Amino acid sequence: MKEPAFDVRGADRRHVWHPYTQHGAADPPIPIVRAEGAYLVDDHGREIFDAISSWWVTLHGHAQPEIVNAIAKQAQTLEQVIFAGFTHEPAARLASDLLARAPVGLDRVFFSDDGSTAVEVAVKIALQYWVNRGEKRRTIVALENAYHGDTFGAMSVSARGLFTEPFEHLLFDVARLPDPVTNDVVSALEALIGQRERAIAAVIVEPMLMGAGGMRMWSAGALRGIRELTAAHGIPLIADEVLTGFGRTGPLFACEHAAISPDLMCLSKGITGGFVPLGATLATNALFDTFTSKDRTRTLFHGHSYTANPIACAAGLASLALLDEVSVERRREIGWSHRAAAIGLQVMKGILNVRVLGTVMAMDLVSRDDGYLSTLGPALNRFALQRGVLLRPLGNTVYILPPYCSTDDDLARAYDAIADFVDSLGDTR
Ligand SMILES: Cc1ncc(COP(=O)(O)O)c(C=O)c1O
């Protein structure tokens, strides 16, 4: 007798709590049974183009065979080992291979679990660096509209607002620089350093592209200016490349647009090609050396159960190899496709500020209710899904951030879904 099919929808409805989901208002989640390349396949066999790389992680494509094989091989050899007092080839190799490709001057890799923990680690290293040096510097400088994750340190350095409001009283104070898209952030930093230099422990930025804050693209000149100022004053610069890393903005890392090297760099999302979670914080030896001592109180007392999980590291190595081999040309082509589509979208009445950086395209929809809670977001999400495209707008900001295997036809489906949605609104928005 055939086993009755498991009731995924029912079990999910009764037992699961989803991320960033208002269970009182959202449509029920769609069961996905498999995925391949740029497509998800739901339990009715419907194919959905994953135009946002499943929350920005799927780099080359779903079920990429080289990564599948690397994971399977590693799982049969060494699936996990405590990373204090032990090491293993996948971690040591991945650290070496990441540093070989990262901006010069980064010498050490601290592994963690995800983007938020990669940021926590960077912030803790920067703060303890000053403690280890015997200086009282406790202020982190962060950008308006930044997003660095959902743990408490990462929330503290992120913009304050809807996401952080219930926890406001528990977040540590930071010094805030204005949004670099619309302000002279370099002069603002210069003024701040003039007033409070001896309090500043670090500056944290999302280089070139502020993601969850609205896919806000800012200039290489401003990034370079921030680096020059922080370097001149000996202030560590943290580049949060959790989103921008591994080619999303064109070059392998967004810092390359400005030809700069940060003191700390946070990586995650695409690091394993989007297969399994892994975070990494890259640091200079100048920072690392202040922790190295016979004095055990100078230790970085931080670690996670799965730090440098061998399976995740093996996936990371396979993904890096693919980045070197096949994705450079495809990334360039995605950029061209976006730029060509931007010409048509930009002239539409309901669309403003179409922007492209590497493989990322974003635009704002004209809306009565701007911001993350704009009703246009869920409406477009629903509309696009009916056309077999996954878009998950940030309020009235729509973006496409596709896996690198996406073809021009796949991308056209996403552009068309957006254009048709805007057309369908007529003047009702
Ligand atoms: C720039 C940036 N930093 C950190 C994070 C947090 O990463 P995670 O969701 O893996 O914790 C994100 C997530 O979107 C991000 O975009």
C-alpha cells in the first residue's frame, strides 16, 4: 500500500514559525520540493524563477553539481569536529583561498555561522582590540539606513527602526553617519573624528550597496574617503560584505570598486554557494597580534558549536573554484541585461530611480505608503509568483539579485513581471 503523502502545509501551519513573516496576514508558505539551476519547483510541479537567490545566498545556481559532490564527499570523510584545539584541511584551505582573493592586508579568518555572527565577531574584535591595547574606545560608527543582521550587536550597528524598535532599550549606542547615498558622508566622518577621535573603536559600512536598507547604491569615492580617513587615524574599518561578497556587485568584493582594503571583512551568504550556512570574519595581523600573548585574558572568547564545519568549508572551496572558472563572464552578462532592461523600466510612470550595480538591479515603485510596510511589496510578491517569479520587495523597493546561472530569458521574466505589475496598478497606487 502506498504511504499517504505527508501533509506539509498542515504541519507547517500548526507547528512552524517563519522568519520575517506576519503569520496573521501573510499568504501560507509554498512547499518547495526541489530546486535546480535558477528554479524552485513547488509541490504542484510549478517552476518558479528564484530572482532573489533565496535571500541572496544561491550564487551559481541551485543543486550545482560540483558543490553537491564536494558536500557528499566531505560528509563521508569528516562531517564535524570541534574547532578549538583541532583543525582540518577544508578550513585551512578555505582560509588560505579566501585570503588569496580578498583585498590585500587581510591575514586571518575567524569562522562563524552566518552574516549576523560574522558581524558580531568583527564588532567584538574591534572593541577588544582597544581593550588589549589598554585604550578606552567604545564607540562604533555606523551608517544611517544600514542593515547588519538580527543579533543584538548586529542590530545595534544597524539603522534603528521597525526591525529594532522592540529591543531599542537594550541596543548599545553607536555614532551615526548620514546615509552616503544623499549626503557627504566623508565630511561627516571627518567632523566626527575631529570631535570624538579617542572614543571611536571602529567604523562599519556595507561597501557600495546597502542591502536590506533599500538596495541603496553609493559611491566608490565616498568609500575610498572613509578608508583614507580611518587609516589616517588608525581606526579599524569593518566592511560588511555579507551581501556584496563573491561577485554580486561585479568584482569579487565590493571593496575592489574603491581599491581599498578594510581591517575587518564580514562574509557569509554566497560563501558556500548558498548550500549550507557559514560565516567568516577576515582580519589583519595588526588586529590579530594584539590578541596573541601569554596572557590568556587577551583571548577572543568567542566561538560557535559548528565553527568551520568541514562540510560548509568544502562547499566554500567548491564555490570559490566555480567563481574563478565560469561565473566572471556570466556576471558581466547579467549586468548588461539589467542595464538594457533599466532603459525601458526607467521611463514607466510608476517606477523611479532604476539602478544597477553588477548583478544587482533595484528600483522604487511610486507608492502612497513608502517604506518596508508598503502594501505594494506583498502585492508584487503575489503577482510575480502567479507568473512563476520569486520577488520579495523591500517595501516599495523592488530588486533582482539572481543566481549567476540565470539566462537572459529568465531575467526577462522578472523584468516583465515588474512592468506588468506596475501597469496593472494604473492610477490606483
Ligand atoms: C549586509 C548584511 N550583513 C549581515 C546580514 C545578516 O546575515 P544573516 O541573515 O545571514 O544573519 C545581512 C543579511 O541580509 C546583510 O545583508
